[in-house]
Amino acid sequence: MSDEPHAHVSIDELPAHIGETVTLKGWLHNRRSSGKLHFLQVRDGSGFTQVVCFKGNFDEELFKRIDSLPQESSLIVVGEVKEDKRSSGGVEVGATAVEIVAEAEPFPITKKEHGTAFLLEKRHLWLRSRKQNATLRIRARVIKAIRDFLDDRGFVGMDSPIFTPSACEGTTTLFPVDYFGDTAYLTQSGQLYAEASAMAFGKTYCFGPTFRAEKSKTRRHLTEFWMVEPEVAFLQLDGLLELIEEFLSYVVQDVVKHRRAELEVLERDISKLEKVVPPFPRLSYNEAVDILKDAGHEFEWGGDFGAPDETVLSEQFDKPVLVHRYPAGVKAFYMKRDPEDDRLALCVDALAPEGYGEIIGGSERASDLAFLEEQIAAHKLPKEAFEWYLDLRRYGTVPHAGFGLGVERTTAWICGTHHVRECIPFPRMLEKITP
């Protein structure tokens, strides 16, 4: 079999090869036997399929060995692709030859129920399960859809640095790093650098890992997560809201179109995702506070919304809701103030429905040099670390706006997954840094 007389075909390509003899390379996911037949569930990373081994096609020793193969043994199978609407993908493979590449040791993740702590310790193996595989394939499609949307609309991808000399979102959630004797920090956001890129290219985005040293154990938090941050020169808040609507709708509908099978594996109600098209409901912060009070939820004006508040608000709608104009005191220093009410920032959060909370945060950025200098002083930030940022206001300042979207939270919402830890290959959390 090492000469591969038949074409190697991936499992997701099998429906296009009905009636042909092909070679499959993969791992044994499950098996059962019925007398003269072995039914093998084989996976290869692209999908799962059934391989049927008839006793008459094999010598007695190999047929017997196949019947006792442990899960995750690696195999090379040669066989004919046959239509079978009952099987995954509508096909199965009638094997004429099986090569056992490596017989696995007993697999630690069995059919019995396992606790999440155990599964996270075996994350490198848990990735092989059907639902985890589906979730991460959807995550990969989310990332592709994000890039396709932005690239096709003239945004230029510009990477922001991971090491930064200062805080962007707040000084209490930074990971310090020794940088040749000085202190640097793992980035909380690439936004400030994206603003500089936007002044050079007009429409840009950065996309990469970001880090928050938040001592939080909620289902929405990771210490390391991925974020895309588009930034647009000459864009103001109203245009930003429209961009967010178009962007989110595109990403969700792209996943529905290209990853329907994976959504079905996760038993996701796809009809809810199909409703995610513009226009989205919009609420001012003041209107949102009124909704919370009408729902009997205690909330004092001026505070930021926590997870319970976001859940109450998002459950009122079947699409993401855009909440805008929060009190400036709970938002970042770089946000422009509302000219009609100086207490408010020209900002927006997109709250996903079904209780998934904030997946996007954005704003119109302050373009006035004197205002930014005042804010840096008021927040007790080191001005020298922001001189380059202030240069953007000294040399051709313009109105501009942007947002950041968290990939894992967005993936969790689209998948209907309870915790973001399952929406990244190897999660990093407050008490979790292995494997």
C-alpha cells in the first residue's frame, strides 16, 4: 500500500468520488462489528466517514486485529466510495485493504462523561472529538470571513506590535515583561497603532493575540484571546454603526453558508443565525438603563454594564443590539466626547443575543490634541509613552473611528457554546496555562 496505487482523497471530498476506488489516511474514531462486517468510523481532520470491512476481503489475522483496534489508531484505507444517505456525508467506503500505521494505546477520553477540568488537561487530545473539531473549524471560518470582508473592501492589514511600552485600555490588566532591563507589556489592543496605520492608508485593520491580566473566571474571559481591530480615517460614529452591522452580518451569514454541517453537529439553531441581517436594534446608554430598570434590574446611571446587565439587554432582541454613548467615565481615554452631552463618549458596544454579551467595542476617537493631553494627565498615564500617538493629532488630525471584535466570544455565540475556552485551540485562563 505504500505505493498508493489509488488517489489519496480527503473525507470531505468523498461525495465527488462515488464509484471510484480511493485511498484514505486517518485515525480510528469508533468501531463496531457484526459478524462478518466491521464498521469503522474514520476521521482525517476534514471530516468523519464510515469504512466497512467485509471479512472476505481480508486475511483472518488482519480482520481479527481490526476488531480490537483501540480508538485513535492511525490507518491507511483503500476502498470504493459508495453512496449511503444514512452515513455522514451521504457516502461510505467499502474497504478492500487496511494498513495499520500505528496501533494506539488506550485512549484516555472514553465514551463516559468526563469533567471539564480533565478534558482541559487533555486538550491536545480533546481537539479530536467531533464537537470540538466542529467548533474550531467554525472559528477558522470566522477568521476567514473577517479577512475576506475587510480585504474585499479596501482595508489594508497592518500588524500591531505585541510588546508595547504603555497601556491602552487600563493599567491594572497588563502583563509586564522584562525587555532588556526595561519593562514592556503584552498588548491589550493594537488599536493605537491601527490609528497610526489608518492615517497612512485610510482603512486598515490589525489582527492578532491580545492579553488581559483580569482575575476573572467567567465563561466570557480568557487571558489570551484574538481580536480584529479595523480603523477608518474620516469615519464618525454613525458610519461606524453601519460598518459594524454590515461586518457582523457578513461574518455570521458566511459561517451559515459554509459551515452548516458543523453547526448541525453542535445542534445549533441555525434559524436564529439566519436572522442576523441589518438593521440591528440600537439603544442609547440612557435607553438601555431604562430597559434594565423596567425589567426590575437594579442599576445606577454612570456605571458600566456587567455580564448580568448585558444579558438582560440582549435577551430583548433576536439580533445583536448596538448600545451607544456610554458615560465617558467608564470608557477609555481616547474616545471622543458627545458634543451634545460632555458626560458621554461617542462609543458603541455590540451585545450578542441569547446572553452572550459584548462581542464588539468601538468608538469615534478623539481628534483634538489638547483634549487628549488632558485625558492622559487625568488618567495618570506617562505622557512620554504617548508622544508618538499625540503626533497623529499634530500632523493632519482627522475624525476617525474603529472597533475591536473578540474572535472567541463571537465564535461562542455563533456555535451556541457556553464557554469561550472551547473556542480557541489551547485556552489560557486565570489558573490555566497548560497544555
